[in-house]
Amino acid sequence: MTPRLASLARGRRKHWLQFAAIVVIFAVAAWGASLLLERMVAPAPQQQSAPAPAAPAANVPHIIATLYYGTPDGQALASVKREVPLGEGPRAQGRQILQSELEAAPPPYVSLIPPGTTLRAFYITERGDAFVDLSPEVSTMHPGGSTNELLTVYAIVNAVTGNLTSVERVQILIDGKQADTLAGHVDLRRPFERDTSLVREAKGTR
Amino acid sequence: MYDGSRLRTAGLCVIAVVLVLASGPHAQGTAPASPLTLVTRDGRRPLPTTILNNQEFIALDDLASMFQLTVREDALAGGVTISYKGRTIVASADQPMASVNGRVVTMPAPVARIGRRLFVPIDFIARAVAPIYDSPIDLRRASRLLVVGNIRVARVVVRIDAAGPPTRASVEVTPALLVSSMFDAGRVLVRVEADMLDVAPPPAPAGLIDQIQATNQTTIIAFALNARAATPRVSTTTTTESTRVTIEIPPGAPAQETSAAPPPPPAPPPLGTLPAAPPAAEVVTPLPGQRTARLQTMVIDPGHGGDDAGVRGSKGALEKQVTLEVSRRLKSLIETRLGVRVVMTRDDDRAVSPDGRDAIANNSKADLFLSVHVNGAPAPAMKGAEVYYLRLDRAGEDARRSTAASELVLPAVGGGTRPIDVIRWDLAQASHVDNSSRFASMLEEELEKHTPMGPRPLQQAPIRVLSGVNMPAALVEIAYLTNAQQEQAVQSAEFQGGVAQAIFDAIVRFRAFLEAPATP
């Protein structure tokens, strides 16, 4: 190859490199923009393993719901005001409330529902009985003890009955079926009514 | 010559014995002030005795039938030979002594004869019969009791220590035995866990005590309090030799001394009739007599088991193991000290369903049910014991009312019919919640004396295993296994023993409550 030809080849390679760099920059920018758009149009994804749940995006309508966690000393339920995505109708709203309730407790509160527990189904009858169908982890991963079980059950029951006025009683199902107990103590065969005797009030919104 | 001398000597001896026996007390004996009482497992009955020359005697034929003795007059030996299973007593007719299995013991008087019957001093029973007899024999002269067999007879002395007010009385029980007490309808009832009492005559009532009933006929000592008395404080102290119950009765609020003063509150119900001097025209509330055995069977339910380990401590302690250990200790205590039959829902490491546990209790026709657990909390700081009894929900209350009226009439064996109450299995506890509440309160009070209590020591909750048992029932969480300090403690014999003792004390109190007379 003559020196002229070699110079031309170097120039073309340089152009190609510049072109490739521009393409990569555009691709990265497009990916970022699509991510941004995705977040703007979709609700916040569930982060059950995260220590604190992500707040809903600013442009997503939300309500302030009362959720229940363990007090730092483990003695009682703490009622905590939290932002929960708005649902259309009691059933959808109930789902949103329960999905928030199942997430890890925000500091300094302690979680009462075993990690990994998911909401399988939620529905409300005309009589005002709500059915909360949870995945088996709520039982298989439960640490046990009467106190633990009572706090778990009434965190769920109070979260539903306290935020959905149409619900009077809550029955907890596990894996789609009626269950005896979560871990050997509290009777799950019949629906529960709201009970705030275990609640110690907490102030503020999180 | 030699033979003639021996014959003459023997003949003289026979004549002498006959003369001695014949020349025994000629006067008829007089009856003592009160008869001796024979106490055995089968019950009690009076034993006639007689006083001769200021000595109390008992007929040998009575003793023979009582203790299966063989009695034979032996002129050659100069007295009476008594046999029992190859062992012999030779009692002298002229000397105050006897040979008991070859060992000489002294007697207060020799054998006596009245008419055709032979009599021995009552000390003969303790000094001669007791050493050869199979069962223990205890002659209590002061209380006029002859106790035969392994029977717990408690010596009880009642005293008024201060007339006050405040009035202070005490009950001393020897040997140290379990004693429970309760205050009911103006009366303090002290129950001694003995087969029977050997009670010294009680003092005259004083201060705020109107009447004291303490007899050998029951195992309960009752104090009827004055209408001016406030709620008494009762404490119990136990030493190696005795148990002492102290009752302190403070005065109530003073009555207003005006002409318009309301009438005084009604006096407490009078005590039961004393056998020796029944009141003539009083309305009496009979005290319970001997044990009415309303707590005959109890079910202990060690929580979890098998694949269900229950709460796991951070250092590896398992709830299912601790509950079984404590339950076994409790079972042993109840069976040996209360004589109550105990059924366990599991006695090894196996899984039992809630319905299976309830079925064991119901099919045993148990009178009391206790589920033993160890607690868990979402934070490690939580510690202490807690007691639960069943809370019925609205549906449960409705169902209870509807099932209360359900009655089936079924044909009975041998003809005819009999009504059967139909109770829904999952609501069997509904009609026992009041008594379950009392039992749970007693558990809380007794546990508090032995172990720290949790922040909510007594709770009513929808506990699954309690809902289906057709008897008073409670669940006790003895500690928090999620607390490192308590995880270590619950595995120790000291802690388990203390908890078992506390639960046992509550059961004793609950039994006293069940068997106490109803307030009129």
C-alpha cells in the first residue's frame, strides 16, 4: 500500500469511529429517555425486599392510608399514615393497600408479615366481608408465637377495615384455601372484625 | 420325783394364770368422753374403748377383726398369743409387757378381762401391733385418731394472734403441705391438701371473726367474717416442717352513726353445722365435706410438636421441646400431689392437629384444659409470661345462642329416650368462657409470683386450640423465646420447675373454686 492509500484508510477508520460513538450516545440517550417515560406513565414497581418502599411517582394519584406495623419494642401495632396509589373502587383500592401493607416496614417500625408473602387475590362480598388471599409464605415463613400471630393478623385486618369503609370483616385465606392458623395459635377459620386494642398510635405521615 | 415336781409347777402356773385372768378388773369399764376414730382409705368409723383403772383399753377381738389378727389364750405361756402372717406377739397377763417378735416392750397395763372378753391398753396398738403390721399405724391420742395405711393426716392448729382490728389469725399445718385459700361471700376458706385433718380445738372467735369451723370432718377450715370486715389479706409461708397461713382482716369503712343510717350490710352466710352442736334454727350453708372430685381429669397440651417446631430461639432452643418438658413436670406435680388424672395431648415429639388436641380433651371428658406454649415477638426486647383465654366473636356469640337451644332426643339403651345437647365442635368452648376467664386470672396471679409477666399478661383472643374444648380452658405462654435471656432461662430446670409450680398453684385454686359452695 502507498503512503496516500494508507492515509485514506486511517481517515475512513476515524470517520467510522466517530460515527459509532455518535450511534452509541444516541442509543444510551434513547434508553434513558424510554426509562424516564416508563416511570412517568407506570406506577412505582413493588420492592418487597427493600427496607423502605419507593414512594409513588409524583404524577400518580394516591391516597393517604393507615397501615400497621410493629412498634420498635415489638409490643403493639403502630398505625402509620402512608401514601398508597389510588385504586378505582374498593376492590382495587384494597389491593393497593394490602400490597403496601405487605412491604417491609419503614424504620423504626418492625415488619409483621413474613418477607416473600404476596397477595394472591382480594375481593369483597356484598355483605361487607373481605377475603384476603395470601401466598403460603405468610404461614411457612412465620416466626410463630401468639403475640407475633395476633400482630400479623390484626395488621392485615385493621389495614383493610380501617381504610375501606365498606368492609366490616376480613377473612384471611392462605394459598386460596381456608386455613386453621398462621403458625398454630390464632383461629383463621372465621372472619375478623376490626380490633384496635393492640394499636399504639403513631403520629406523622411517611 | 422330778416329773412330779414339774407337773406340780405347771399346774400351779395354770392356776395362777387362770386366777390372774379371772381376778382382772372386776368392775365394768366406763366409756371415754369420745370414742377413738379409725381412719383408713375406706373411710372412718368409731372404735369403742373403755376406761379401766384410769387406763384406756380396747377389746382384743375388735383389734383382731380390724387387723386380721389371730388371738389365742395361752395358759402355759401365761398370757395371750397374737399372730399376724407368721409374726407373733405374746402379751403377759400379769406383767405390763409384751414380747413382739421376740423383743420385749413395756405396756401401761397387762392384758385385762371383762366378762369373757380380753382387753389391751390402746398403746398396745402402737407398741405391739404396729411393729408387725404391713401398713403404717399411727395412734394420735390427742386427737383420738387411729390412722391405718398411707394416709396424709395433717395436724392443724388454728390461732387468733390478734383480735384487733385488724384481726389476725393463723392456721399452722404440720407437716408442710400444700394449702390454698379463697375469700368467698364473707368467708375465708383454707383448704389443706391432705386426706384428712387432725384439728386441735379452735379458739373462740374474736375481733372481726364471727365463727371458726375447723373439724376433722373436712379438709377445709372456714372463718366467717364480721360484716364490718374489709377484704382480708391471706399469705402462706412454708418451712421444712410446717405450712403457716396468716389471715389479716382489716376493718371496713366505719358506719355512719346517724338515725338515718342505712341498715348494715347482710351478715355473711353462717358456717356449716358442726357435728357436735348443730345450730337450732339458723339457715345454714353447708360447707363442702370431703373432696367432691369435680376436677377429676385434666388435659395438658404441650404446644406444637413434630414438623411444627413453634418458635425458634436465636441460639437454637425449640418451642416444641420446652413445652413438652414443662408439661411433663406439671403432669408429675398434679398426679403426685393432687391425685388428679392427667392426659397429655402428646407425650413425645409428634405433630397433633388442633382438632386432634381438642378431641383428646373432649373424649377424655376432662374438667380442665391447659395449652402450654413459649411466645415469639417481632422485637427481641419483649419478655415475660402471658395467659390467654378464648374471645368469641359476634358470629360465635350468635352461634352459641342458637346451639344452646339445640337438643336431640335419641333412643336410649334399654328403651326410652334421652335428650342430647348438640354443641358445634368449633364452639364447644362458648359455654365455659366465664370459668376459663377465672382460671386464666388465677394463672396470671400465680405466674406473677414466679416469673416476670409480659406487657399484656392476661388477654382474650381467638385462640384456635381453645375454641373446640368443652371445658374451662386457657393457654399460657411461659416466656419469649425471641428474647435471648429468656431463651436461656426456659431451658433450665429451675425456671421450668418454677413455672410448673405456679401453674400447679393456679390449678389448686381453681379446684377450690369449683368445689366451693355456691354463694346463696
